[in-house]
Amino acid sequence: MPVIDLTPPAAAAKAAEQGLKLRAAHKRGGTRVGVARARQLTKREPLSADVVKRMASYFARHAVDKTGKDFDNAENPSAGFIAWQLWGGDAGRDWAETKKAELAEKG
């Protein structure tokens, strides 16, 4: 049975790095868990299956944030946008959902 590569993609690492910079600049967005996740993603080291599943759950719960005020306002991004980026942004969401499905298939 093939091993599932759980190394985050470069695009998710880039989004997480942006989230860390935005959080520092605007003093808002994300939790300690989100910051820890961003640091993991920027290192691009393989994540555990549990972390990948938590990422997918985060994005499912917070999809509503994308409809919030200033979600993608470059000058004044919302706390929700910053948190979304900390978790890897859209690239992180797509990757986590794909990997979660692969893990479920593997059993």
C-alpha cells in the first residue's frame, strides 16, 4: 500500500508565512494553535494524519469567514482572513481536504 505524503505544499507554506506577517503587523487574527500551525506549515515538514484532519475541520468550520467584512482587504484584512492564512489559506484547505480523503480511503 502506498505511503501518503503529508508534506504541506509550498503554496500553503507561503500563505501561512503571509498570515504570520499580517498577524504581527495588525496585532489580530488567529489563536496560539493557528500560529503553531503556521509555523509547522512554513517548515514544510510532514504533518501527522491527526493534524491534517484538524486542518480540514478548521476550514470546514471557518468557511463562513470568507463572506465576512474585509476578508481579503489588503490594507485592513479581517481577523478571519489572517487566521485563514495561518492555516495555509485556500491552498492549505484544498490540500488538507484531499489528504483527509486519501487517509479515509487507506483506512
